[in-house]
Amino acid sequence: MSGRVIEVRGLRKAYGDVEAVRGIDLQVDRGEVFALLGPNGAGKTTTVEILEGYRDRSGGDVGVLGYDPATRTLELRRRVGIVLQSTGIDVFLTVRETVQQYAGFFPAPRDVDEVIDLVGLSEKRDTRVNKLSGGQQRRLDVAVALAGDPELLFLDEPTTGFDPSARRTAWEIVKSLTAIGKTVFLTTHFMDEAQYLADRVAVIARGSIVAEGSPSTLAGRDRMLARIVFRVGEGAEVPELGQVERPDGDLEIAVSDPTETLHRLTGWALEHGVDFERFEVSRPSLEDVYLEITGVEEEAE
């Protein structure tokens, strides 16, 4: 497993008669950000907790950094960092005292000040935890997970409750982790987060992996039709390009390759002096694909 950090084959987990995870396969390579997506109740949390060693499995083979997490070996725990949705950090310690405390649990920790700098808390190193903002406390959670200099980092919904600015800052922190050789296993409900951060994503639904690939190619996203949506002023006679009128009055054209259609449409507008009141070109987003894959289950949940 020199280049493979996580390898899962036929993973199953049952709670009585309910099979929460139904024989899934996963691989995560060293140095990548891998995102596991799925609605509540799909088996996502169960899968991650098995990988972390906090939950036993019913069947299948699991390897994390070459170890079976079910053995809960100390050597594996020394090489893994975990950022949970909520933590129990002592709020009366300073940022530096907190990171130093957790670093002391490991035989070869990362330099405390270096970790604090990495998560962007340099100016807050002497501030007590209860004086930090929510976003700053989340950065401290990441610092605690990095204190032992882990090879693999599990991030569980890392930006829940963040404002847009704080989310962007957190994303850059995650990007910086892969730059120093870390592997990140991410769970998130934010599709833009997965789009920005992940090298590969897998979607779990009803206990099974239903799609896997890069954010741009997941479930054939790169082969889906592009949409050209536009609106022109009254009286303009648009050439026939396969457009349909939408309920809001906009015109929409769906094509596999929009280049030629765009050329014809904009050429017509220039030739006739027509201004577009609206003009938009897009392909289905990762969120569109995700909802198409899991929409039935999300509604059921």
C-alpha cells in the first residue's frame, strides 16, 4: 500500500436486520483529497467511523495505512488525525497551550508554532479558546488534528456553520495540507466544497456507492448537455437553433457542444444589432448530478 492510503473491499455493516452499508469498495491514494458524499442515513457516517476504527464492521476487508482499523492499533492512531463536527477542547486554554497539549500525546509531533501558522491562527496564539470566533475555533480543531503530524486526515463536515469568507479560508487550509503531503478524507454536504477541494468523489446512497470519479466527470457530467439560456427584446426574430421557450420567457438551447451554436447566435445578434437582456452558458453542476443520483433518497429521508 505504498501509494494507497485507504483500501476497502466489500465493506458491509448491518444493525440487526438493517444493512446500512452493502458491500462497498473504496480506494484513496496518497496525497489526494477524497470526498464521500451522501444524504443522511445513506451509510456515510458508518463508513467513515469504520475507517477511523470507532465502529466494527460486519464483513469485508479494510486497510488504512496498511492496518486494519478494527484492531485499533496504537501505531495507526499515531498516523491519523480526525476533525469531528464538534470537539471537547478546554475553552480556558490558549490556542498555543491547546495545540501543545495535544502534540504531547504523540511521539514525533509537528512543531506547535508551525501548526498554528499553517491554520492561520498566528495572531491568536495567546488567545483563550472561549474568545475565538466560530471559524477560528474550527481552525483550532484542524490544528489539534495536525499536532501529531498525521499522514491521513479525516475531515467531517469541516465548514458547517461558516460564513462564505470563513469557508474560503478553510478551503485554502485544506489545500495547503495536500501541498505538504497529507492525504485528506472529506465528508461534506456542500457540493461547491467538494468541487473545489476534491480530486475524486464518491456518492453513497442506500448503503452502496452509486457514482465515483472526479468532480468534473462524476456520473458522466462532462458528457451532459450544455444549456444556453438567453433573452432578447420584443420583436427580435431569433433564428431557429433548436430553442424552446421557458415559463419565465427566457429561451433555452440544449446542445452537447455549444461552440457552433454560440457562434451562430452571437453572430446573428451582431449582424442585427440585437442586445441580449440575459445570456448564460452552463453545464450541469456537481450539485445537479448529486441531486439526480440521490434525489429520491433525499426526499425519503
